[in-house]
Amino acid sequence: MSDARHTKAELLAEVQRLRARLVQLEPGNAPVHAATGVGSDPQDHFRAVADYTYDMESWVAPDGRLLWVNLAVERLTGYSVDECLAMGDYPLPIVHEGDRVRMAAVFQGALAGSNGNDVPFRLRCKDGSVRWVAVSWQPLQAADGRGLGHRSSIRDISDRKEAEEALQAHRALLATIITHIPCGVYWKDREFRYRGCNAEFARAAGVADPAAIVGKTDHELAWEPEQTAWFRRCDERVLATGEALLHIEESERQADGRVAQLLTNKVPLRDADGQVCGVLGVDTDVSQLKAVAAELRRAHDELELRVQARTAELAATNDQLRREIAERVRVEEALRTSEERYRHVAELTSDFAYAFRIAPDGSSEAEWITDAFARVTGRDSVDLGPPHRLLELVHPDDHPTVVRSVQLLLAGKSSATEFRMVRRDGQVHWLHNHARPEWDETAHRVVRILGAAQDISQAKLAEEEARRHQAALMHMARVSTMGGLTAQLAHELNQPLCTIVGNAQTAQRLLTTDPPDIAETRAALDDIVTHGNRAADIIHRLRDFLRLQQPTPVVLNVQRVIEDIATLAEADARQHGASIHFEISPDLPAVRADPIQLQQIILNLVRNGLEAMMRMPPGTRALKVQAQREDSGGAVIRVSDLGPGLPEAVAARMFEPFFTTKPTGLGMGLVISRSIAESHGGKLSMTRNAGRGVTFHLALPAAAEDEP
Amino acid sequence: MTTGAERGLVFVVDDDAGVRQMISRMVRSVGLRVETYASVQEFLDLYDRRQTGCLVLDVRMPGLSGLDLQERLAGLEVPLPIIFITGHGDIAMGVRAMKRGAMDFIEKPFQDQVLLDAIHAALARAAELHEAAQARDDARERLATLTPREREVLALVVDGRANKQIAAQLGTAEQTIKMHRSRLMKKMDADSLPALVRLAQLGGVAANPRR
């Protein structure tokens, strides 16, 4: 640049000089130049122009001798005109040694009459410096065609050369950058045709080398159609707006099949007039970066999770700790209030509690008794004296119960009883009493009896009422069962009647024979008695069965109960064209139940079984009634039929009230049966048989051994 | 030959022990022999088919009923007359039983004479049936002693042909036919032509043989 400025300054100085020279050339103004001898004739004028022409001008004779050179030689080479004229082989001495051979040839050509234009070479200046120049030359001819040698013009091109070299260096640098940058670089014209790219991009695009891409569009490259369309859209936008699109994130399936994640910048290319003439794209493959980022994110997330888990763990532990603390506080609080609460309860409840001290001689006295005693019994605690006084408060009918309870307690067993107490005003109240003995190991006897009693009169009344209703319901069920049995009963009574009549008539005949057969007559009469009793028994049991009575549970022999209803069951089976079979195991425990109700259940189950088998062929209807001891010690009575069985839907609902499968059924039989079973502490359930039909199981607990 | 009443046995099948023993005692009191069974199956297992007699049968019993037994006995060569007794007075059932050849249908309780009369009638019927069977067996036995030629001649005689016609048909002399005829009369123990025809028919010789 400084060179350029320098050159410009020189130029201006030369122009100044030239102007001054022109002024001198005006007629009358021309000064005489001693050295050149320029005079006022036109040849002098031409010479003056030639001498002062800015570029170096010279004239060489056909024999190669320098005829003339202008003053510019001194500016360019440092050699004076005279020095040049003195050189024998001008201009070789002023040519740079490196260019001398080439230029000798050129000068030879010029001597031979050639034309030359702008042939560059280096000058070796007088001071040893080097200067780039370019030489042009033409042959000169006289008017008569005679050869006058040639003229040459040497121009200083050092500035141009410098600029060219600088450009060259820049180009090389740019090429190096484009080649080695780890990005895909490419540029396209306005028609989206590639004008060039680097090797990296060529690889991605699947072209052999960068040169091969020139002239192609994206349609002809390895991309997938959507990618091509996307590239085109981006290019169009850049071309249309003239603005760069930066940081486009895109994925690109490259020629080798790999899908690369790219970060792309597209910038407009502009021509000398500033018009957008193409697009330059730079793709940075960030796949690895992305993968690393994803990995980093995963690692981060995992860390996050671990932190969360650990935090949750800590929180849970914290919670647990807090809960434990709260629980402890609560327990302590509960303990504190418990005592208070018991006190309130004792005051408010209808229960009273008591303790009797038992003397070694068996006598007893009240040790303490809660206030509720007076409210419940209408008596003062002073009414409590020795045991016989206590007994006086008890309803006479319940004396045996209370006495038995006292005996149990003195024997060291707990006792729970219900008995009636007569208040001072004569009102009778039911009490539930629960007492336990306190056994003294050293004295080896009961030293104290602790107990609590509760007024259960209201409950008793309600219970009584419920029992009455239930009894009425049970009775209705029995009457209805019996209604279905009338025909069988007629037959059942008919059998003994027939036997009786037949035996009586036979006895009469036996007595008319001669001699009368006394032995056979007696046998006939015995049978009459037996079967008369059999008929009476049937009637009797029937009357019992149909009697409306309060259920009274007693300790029962299950075998007897089944035998009692066997006749009715057999009659029913006969009516239904079925056989009935009883299997009663000998080790049955005694149960505590109302016999009529137990019979009712069994007959009901028998009837159900028989009715279930009505759809089966007559020869195959067989009912089995089993009674066994259960592992639990109780008794179980099973009634199994060989009917068609029950569908799931029916089985699920069969213990519901008013659910029936029979056209005339009420749907209460099993409900009542189950309620009876449960009122006896037992269970009634149903299972399907492995083969045909179903089995009903009536389980009853064994009667307690000390029960009457 | 003994009388039917003497030979016959009264079989009683009833599941009710009281009724069973009572009928047994009643039957024995009039000098008849009796066997009792508590079920149809028991009777089928133990009954001797060669034994003639009659059956006193309860209609309705667990397992196989009286009507089932009647059905099973229908195929017997010598039928067993059946008296049904029932506690139910089921008319439809009675009609069904009678249609199948029951002798009687008596409702419990019954007068002893009603049952005893029915038993006597049934035993008499059993004796008749037994005698008929006996006669049929006799005739068969005698027929079995005839030669094939004699049987051929007998068939034509039963068909009512004269000796001459028989000789012509069999391609032999009338004298020969006469000889066969007197021999087969002797073998069949027939003293007249009607007696011979009756015996042949009892024994199952077809009246109209294939020519």
C-alpha cells in the first residue's frame, strides 16, 4: 500500500514535470536542453515527448544496437541513458539473471521482426534491487519499407505482481482452509447448481471428488427426497431474502448410509454489484457432539434419579421416625387418658363390678362393689351378706343356675350365666353375670371372686319377641312341609293299619281251626300291637312336628333325631319314586339343639334333594343321609342327592330369601334352615358332588360336656 | 296229577316288613305255601322259574317297582299270575296293570277274604297254564319220536287229506301210507283222528304244509 501511495506521488510529480515541459514546448518558450540538444525543430519536439514518456521507451537497430532510450530508464533501473547506450548487449545487463536466458530469446525474436506484448520479466537495477516489468515491442519501418529495427516499451508492473502474489497466497490459504476444515463446505448458484465444494462435503454427497459436483443439483446427489426438498427450501429462502440462515439443525442420510446430525449455516453469495448470486453452505457434523450431549444428559438424569431416590429414602426414614415419635406420643397420651376413661365408663355404664373375698371356711363377704349395683338391682350393697343372703335376691327359678355357677367358681373355673334378680319393688330384672376366681397358689384355694354384671332385661325382652316370631315362621315352614306330605302320611298310616287289619282277621281264622293255632294267633296279636304303636308313633311325632312351640335346645342324640324322621323321610322318598339310605356312624357326639327344629332342617334338605331328582329316571333316584363326627368334635349331617346339580348362578343365590327354582316354592326353606343352624351355633352349606347332584352339610358343635 | 292249589306257591313282594309278614301269615293260615321278598331285585335274584304259583306284589317300592317286575315277567313261557296290592288307590296305575294281564288290583287295607279269593283264583289260573304247558311239552316229546316220513304224512293228515291223496302226492302206495299212519297214531298215543290233530297242533305242526 505504501508502495502504491509512493507510486502515486511519483506519478503526480511526473505529471507536474510533463506540464512544465509542455509549457516549455510552446513556441518561444522552449528552453534549450544542452545535453540532448533538443532544438526548436519538430524532431526535437518528438524526441522531447519520447524522452519524457513515463514508461521506458527504447529503439533498437536491426543489428541489435541500442539507438535510443528515454529518460525513464534511469527512474526504473538506476542506469543513465548514456550508460545504457554504452552497453553492448542492451538490455540483457539490466535483466534479472533468472530471466536473462528467456528474455534473450524474446529479444532475438524481436530482432527477427516479431511483435510482443506485455511479456513480464524482472529488472536487475543498478543498486541491485529487483523490479517487475513488462515489455511490449513492434518492428519499425521507414517510409520506403526499409527495416529500422524495433521499438520497445517497458512498463513497471511491480504493484500488479505484488497484488497477484498476494491474491495467490490468499487463494492458497483459502483452499487450504476449505480442504482441511472439518465441515462440509459448498456453494451453489441461483439455479441451485453446485459450483464447488470441499472433499468433506463430496464424501457426504457421494461424489468422487469435489470437482465432480460442479453443475449438479441436490436432486442428483445421495440425499433422500425429503432432505432434498428441505435443502431446497433453505436455499430458496437465503436467495430470496439475501440473509444468512444460521444454526439450522438437520439430520442428513449421507452417501455411506450414516445419518448425521448437522448444524448448518447458509449465507448468500453476492456478485460485484452486490446482487445475490448464490448460496454458500457450511455443514458441521454434530452427531458425535449430540451423542455425547445425550450421554451427558443420560448421566445427568441418572444422577438426578439417584439423588431423588436417596432423597425419597431419607424422606421415608424421616417420616418413619416422625410416625414413631407421634405413635409414642399417642400411646403415652392414651395411657394417660385411659385411666380417666375407665373411671367415666364405670360411672356411666349399666354394669356393676364386684369382688368377694372367700374365707378359708368357704364363707364370703363383699369386698367392694361399684355404685351401679344400686341402680341395677334396686338394692343397697348392705343387702349383700353371706352367700345365702345373695341367693335371696335371685328369682327362685334361677337358684339352680346360680348355685351351679358359684360351685364352678369355687372350683376355680370362670363362669358366665344369665339369671333373674328380684328388685325390692318386686320387679324382675335379667342379669348377665361374668365372674372369675382368683386362685392363690400358696393357700391352694380360691381367695377372691371378681365379677361384673349387666342388666340385660331389654335385650331379653327383644330376644323373646324375636324368638316368638321366629318360632311362628318355623312353624309355618313345618306346616307347609307337612302339607306336601299328606299323601305320604296317609300311605304311612295305611301300612300299619293294613297290617293290623290283616293280622286281626288272620287271628280270627286261626282260632276257628281245629285245633286252634294258638302260637300263630299270639304272633299275629303281637304284630297288631307293634304296628298299632307304630301308627301311634307316627301320629305323635307329626303332632310334635306341627306344634307351635318355643324352641327349647336340649342335649340331643343325633341318631335318635334322624331315626325319628326316618319314617317321614322314607315316605317322602317313596312318593318321589326314590330310594333313601341312612348312614349313621356310631361315634356321633351329642349336640345341643331343639329336636323339632333339627328334624325340620333334615326333612327340608331331604325334600329338596328328592325334588331335585324328579327330573332323573325313576330307577336312579337315590338319596343318602349321613351323620358323622367331625374332626372338630362336632357332628355333621350330610344329605346328598343324585339330581342334575345346580348351575353356578342358582348355587350362589340359594340361601337368599324368596329365591326358589320350584314352581310352587316360597323360597324360604333353606333360609329358615340356615337361620336355625346358625341359632344353634352351627353352619349349613352346600357343595357339588364329584359325580351327580349336590350335598348339603349341616354342621353342629358338640354339646359342652358339663351341660345337662 | 295234583291240583293247582296244592302245587302252587304264593310269592309276596313288599318292602314293608309288617305287611309282608301279615300276608304271609294270612296265606299260611289257609294252608298255602308262601315265600316273601323285600324287593323286586331280591325276587328276581332268588325266584326259581320252574316253580309255578302266583305273585302278590306291592305296586310302589324303592328301586324297581311292581310294575317294572310285571314288565320283566311278561316274556315268561309259563306266565306268573299277578295280584297287585297298593296303598295309593291309583286308578290309572291299576288300569295299566290290568291291561298288561294282572289278575287283580287290591287296595290296602283289604278284607282277608278279598285277597285270599284273588290268590285262589290266581293259583287256579297258574295250574291251568301249567297243565297247558305240560300238554304242549308232551305233544312235542311225542312228535320228536316220529321219522321224517311219518312227520310228512302227519302234516298231510292234519290238513285233512285222504290216504289215497297222500299216497299220490308222496308218490307211493296207499298201503304204505296206511302203515305210516297207524304207526304214528300209536307213537302219538292218539286213539282218534281229532285227538291226533289236537296233539299235532299243540306240538306245533303246521296245518297247511308247503307243497
